[in-house]
Amino acid sequence: MTSLTQQMKDSRQQSEIQSFHEPALYLFGHIFEIKKQSSLSKGYDEKNAAVSKEELTHLMMRQFRITQWLAQQIIVSLVKADLVQAFGGYLKPKDDQA
């Protein structure tokens, strides 16, 4: 019985994390546009723009009033769902979304 209970908890937790995908992607897109404009204003190629995972984590914590752990789990979930591209400590939109 405990296995079934654990599976139900995991399922609830997963759906809670996935419920943040859309707002997190909206916030990520907004920050990414700011980073692109910043790159252009400094004379760099906008293709080099990226958002740090740490920055996105802190902004999600503040905006959505969630814990750091949950914000990090949302980022991991976005990467696993192939919605964003991760490299090192940075994130970029997938090539087809750019």
C-alpha cells in the first residue's frame, strides 16, 4: 500500500511542477528578450544571449512565491520536456522557438 501512496504523491508533485511550465516559459521568454537587447546594445551577437539558471530560479521564486527547490525542479522539468536548451549553467530557447 505504501508503494501506491508514494506513486500518488509523486504524480501529484509532477503535475504541480508541470503546472508551472507555461508561466515559467513566459517569464523565461521575457528575460531572454531583455538579454538579447542587452547583447545588441553592447555590440555582441544576439545569438550569444542566454539566461542563467540561477537568475531564472531567483526570479521564479520571487514572482511565483515558491521555494528554491521547486523552482529548480521546474527548470529541470522544462529541460527534460525539451522545451528549453540547457548548457552549463545557462538556458536558451529551443532553436525552433527562437
